[in-house]
Amino acid sequence: MGRTLGFRHPIAERFVIPWFHDGHAVRIAHLTDLHFGLVTPLDLLRAAVRVANESEPDLVVLTGDYVARGRGAIRHIPHVLGELNAPTVAVLGNHDHWVDAHAVTNALEAAGVEVLTNRSIVKNGIRIVGIDDFGTDNHDVAAAVDGVDEPFLALSHNPMAAPLLWEQGAQLVLSGHTHAGQVHHPAVTPQVWEKVLGERYLAGWYREGDARLYVNPGVGSSTFPWRFGQATHRRVAVHELEPAAEPG
């Protein structure tokens, strides 16, 4: 793969997930941590959108951190994310709140993206619950699941909210936030994140009973462009939700 500054160009990674409902298969493209700003090249973000479109998804989900550290790049969000070809829903991340959550929300809506702020919707027969950012204490799981009486897909920027969502019936939680540690060495990085930072979920798949969590390393960066090891992979996740007779 080619590079844009310190980033490898994004590729799609596909996963098949048994989904406990009576409907049809649903393909979901998952993008996260785009970090529009000085560090992440716009060409890289456009490439991620192209990869998502090429997967021909029924739905696109975005799990936060659309900006890095300033408001200037917010203006690019509608132009780039407006190129997504499928219905798109999103939740906000910590950087969005640190910079300007209202302006980021407006930019996403200008791109045709529906922002879920502690609420749920149904798309393609799938109940989707979106919570606001856990790390900045803007989440409200009780409000998000109010009236929900079925297994659901949950969106949370910060994966540490996954147990709260599993308790409420989430079959699958999609998150980002960690960048897989940005610099990922399998023998060191997970230990540092868990023992020093108190982060249980760093990258990839986690499971508790029948419930799953996928932590996407994301696309961009808020601080420096280089990614190493596992952090270089899985930029665009494509989840195939296949109907199943029971969770599994």
C-alpha cells in the first residue's frame, strides 16, 4: 500500500457476525477517528471514504473524533463525508467536545450524517443505539436505550462504555478512540494501556458471553502522523451482519 505522510493508505477488513434477528443480511462500513486537521491529510480521509463506498455498504457508522485540536478543519467535514454513498449515522468523541461539539454536529448534518446523541434509531431493520462521549462524561446510556426492548447495535467512541451497553442488551458495540495505541508492540502496548492508563480495550475484538466489541484503530491522528505495528491496520472495518437463529 502507498503512504500519505506517515499513514498507510486505508484498506477494508471484513468480518462476518451472526446477528440475532429475523431480517436480512446488513453490511456496515465503520469509520472512526478521522481527525480532520493539520496532522491528517485530506487525501487520506478522501481515500477512506472511497474504501467505504467500494465496500457497497447498506449503512455507514462513524464513531467519533472528527477533528483534532482546532476548529479550522471543521469546514472540510461536509465536503469529504458528503461523498459517502450510504445512509450514515454517527456519535461524537472526546476531541469533538474539546473543540466544538455543536459546530462538529452541524458539519456532520450538513454532510447528510444523522448524529445520535444518547438515542436510538432503526436502520435496515437493525436497532442502533448511539451514546455521546463516555470519556468526557457526556454519555447517558439510560436515555439512549429508553424504550428499546430488542437486541441492538451500539455506537460509542470510547470502548470503555461497552460493559454498560452489554448490560442493556447490545449484541455488538463499535468503538474507536485508542488508535490501537498509535505505536503498537504486542508485548508492550496492551500492558501499558491496561496497567498504566486503565484501558481494558485497545484494538480488535473482545467478547463477553454472546456480546461483542470491536475497537477500530481508525484513520487519522490528532498529534503525529506515524503509526506502527497493529496500529497501521484495520482502518475501514466492514461488518456483515448475518441473520442467525440465536446469538453466537
